Amino acid sequence: MAIFYAATITLLMLSPLVYMFWHVCQIDITFLTDILRQRALWQALCRSIYLVLGVVGFSCFLAIPSAILLEKTNLPFRKFWYITLTLPLMIPSFAGSFALISAFAPHGSLLANLLNIETLPSIYGFKGAVLGISLFTFPYIFLSSQVALRSMSPNYDEVAMTFGLKNHQLLFRLWLPYLKAPICAGSFLVGLYALSDFGTPTLMRYSCLTQEIYLAYSAYFDRKYASFLSLILVLLVFIILNAQKFYKAASKSLENDRDLRKKPFRIDLGKGKFLALLWCSFVVTISLLIPTGVMIYWLSQGVEQSALGDILTRLSSSLVIALVTGVIIVLVSYPLAYLVERKGGLWLKVENFVCLAASVPGIVTALSLVFLMKFFPASFYQSYAYLILAYLILFFFKSYTLLRSGITKIPSTLEDAARTLGANTFQTFKKIVSPLNHSAMISSYFLVVISTLKELPVTLILAPIGYKSLSAHIWTTTEEAFFSETALSSLLLLLFAGTFLLISFYKKNEKII
């Protein structure tokens, strides 16, 4: 039974990736030569690389000073800033991009109307794409840096001060070197997101690989070209992943051995407190207040009754699919999390395959599943089951990671004691592991629900006929400039995603035992 489960999970996770490689291998050399000669291919590739570099750079610019101010200074209202600097994560980048476009677009935008100006400088292109992704992904770097600084022993700061280092010297000679590993970890996450994002570059009219892949499939019906572009995108993802592993293996960082009984080291900002508050206010304003404020403004302009009914229908449909998907993924990933943590061996190999599949961008997974349909009954295509299968492949690893981290905190001696009393593996799992791991299970469930609600390319490509998705509605109404409808859909999505995110954070921080 265990071998069957391992084989099924491995086959399921790797099937889109393997089929894509097989499909590319069928391309003849003449067609391949023609593709490589196309200037548009290399332009899209370069634009994708520029986008990753721009997004990572701007995200670091926003995140690192915020994390240092929060953990290493006597910044007022620290809990408030922690929450508000984390909340932009709940905003899907394509919904946030809609807010930026409707606020700062050259014609007919909110700012143009307020200033009574016909034309504003264009927000479209590279700068718009960088803003549209960075503003809603920088918390990945902020959180990784903030957690590292919080766990840093104050002894390092005290020793540095005894050697005569001033505050600015602490920044460059202690804190930033200490943060190299967490900054890189967060930057890799942000870079992968930027590389695989489809909605924001398209809305911002910035042509990159994800947009070219979608056009090759949906507009030109050129599956060979779409497969080849997908392969290039996957290779870029693997380069980033290998760079992360190489850096992680080569880097050496100070140990996180903070004594919780010892007061954390924080410098007195003095007169600089106003500037620190100004900086945090600036970051929160551009990443949270402006997007939500713009949505509220357009909503106040009124929504037609018929549109309101349609949006509520889409909300209920999206919630049902997301909630069902969450249950299925948690149930399927839970055994693997337990077996990897307690058994190791073969199961670690399965974990590697799952991690590999999780790194594949959503648009590539969706297209691969379209191509794989010839191996399934025709009725299975564009069905709810096939859509949930795609979500399972995409979000399996997210659920698995949280579940395993929870199991790690449960002493194995409790299970050993249960077995000595006559309990079998299933009874031990049911009566010991599951009750003690309920917080991780709930966090895992809500993380999958949030990810499903926000997913765009898979929903656009594989959604069943008649399925009304909230994320797809945000996408189409933004393209058609129905800003009031987009605002209502976006705010509803933010409301539910934010609620689930807060529950997930709360449960994740609970003590398991």
C-alpha cells in the first residue's frame, strides 16, 4: 500500500513536467532552428530576467530597512507595523496591479481625475510590472529577515559595541552580513514568483515568457512553440533553485542562539524616530493603503444590480472549489508528511520529486495537463475534477511543508509509547499525531484555500465551461476597464484571503505541545 501511494504521488507530481520534456523532444531540428532565430523569443527571455532582477531589487529596498527598524530599534507601535507590513501578502498581484492601473494610468485614472489632467506619465511597461509584483511580494523578504533578526543573540551586538562599533557600523558590519542567508532565501521566493507570474506582466503590457506561452497556446494554437517556451521557463526556474542550493551550502551564518530571558538589543532612534515612522508609513501606504483605498473608491462609484449578483455567484463558486480543494490536498499530503518525517529513506526521494514539481510555474503545469488530456476520457477535460487535480499538483508541496513542520515538533516517544500499549500505526496516527498537529493542519488547509482563490493561469486555462471564478472575473473586468466590478471582486477576494491568512498565522504560531 505504501509503495502504491509513493508511486502514485511521484507519477502525479512529475507527469506534467515529464510530458512537457517529451513533447519538446518531438520537435524536429528545422522547427527548432526557426524558433531559436526568432528575435521575439530572446526579447521575452531577457525581459523575464530583467523583471526578476528588478522585482528582487525593489523588494529588498522595501523589506530590509523595514525589518531592521522593527527588530533592531525602539520603533513605536511595533506590533502594528508587523501586521501592516505583512498584510500585502494577501493581495493577489493581478488585483493589486488593477489598483495601480486604475489609480495611475495615463488616461481616466483616479489621479488624473483628481488633478484634472488629461494625460499622466505611463505606468505600463517594466516599471509597472516591477511595482505590481514587488509591492505584494516584498513581505517574503521582510518576514525572513525579521525572523532572523528576532532570533539573533544580543551578545553579538554587545560584543560589537565593546569593540567601538557605532550604530551605522553595526548595520554594515554585523546586521547585513548576518541577514545574507535569510535575504537570499526570501529573494529566491520573490524571484520565482516574478518569473512565473502571468497576470501582472500582462496587465502592465510587459511582454515576457509567461505571456508569450499563453499567447502561443490560446491565440496561435501553436503547442510546439508553447512547449518550447515552457521548457525555457522551467530551465530558468531550475537555475534559480540550484543557485539557492549552492548558496545555502556555501554560506556560513551565525547561530541563532538567543536567550529568551535576555532583553533583545535595540538602538535608540532619538530624533530619527520620525524618519523611521515616515519610512514605515510610506511602505504601508504604497503596498496596502493605496491598493485597498483605490478599490474602495471605485466601489463607491456604484455597481449594477445584475453585476452584483454575478459577482456573489462567482464568490460562492470559488469558495466551494477552494474549500473542497483544501480538504483533498491536506488528506493526500498528510501521509507523505508523516512518512518522510518518521521513516525517511525512500520517502525522502518522493519528497524531492514533489519539490521539483512544485517549482514548475502554474501556466506550464496547466498547459502540460492540456496536452496530457489525450490519455484521459474526453469527459474528464475541463471538468471540476481535472481543475482540482491541477490545483493538487500546484499546491501539494505547500500543504506538505506545513504538515511536516508540525509533525517535527511532536516527540516520537509519544508514538513509541502508544505502540507499546498495542496501538497500530493507523491508531497512533489518528489518536496521537493528528490531535497534536491540528494547528499545522488548519494552517495548511487555509494556505491551500488562499492559494486556490488567488490562482489565475490554471483557472483561465482549465476551468470547466460555466464555472465562474472570482480571480478570472477580476482579470476580465480589468482588461475591459469595468473598474467598479473589479473593485468589488478584489475586495471580496482580499476579505476572505485576509481572514484565512490571519487564521493561518494564528494557528501556525500556536504551541503544538
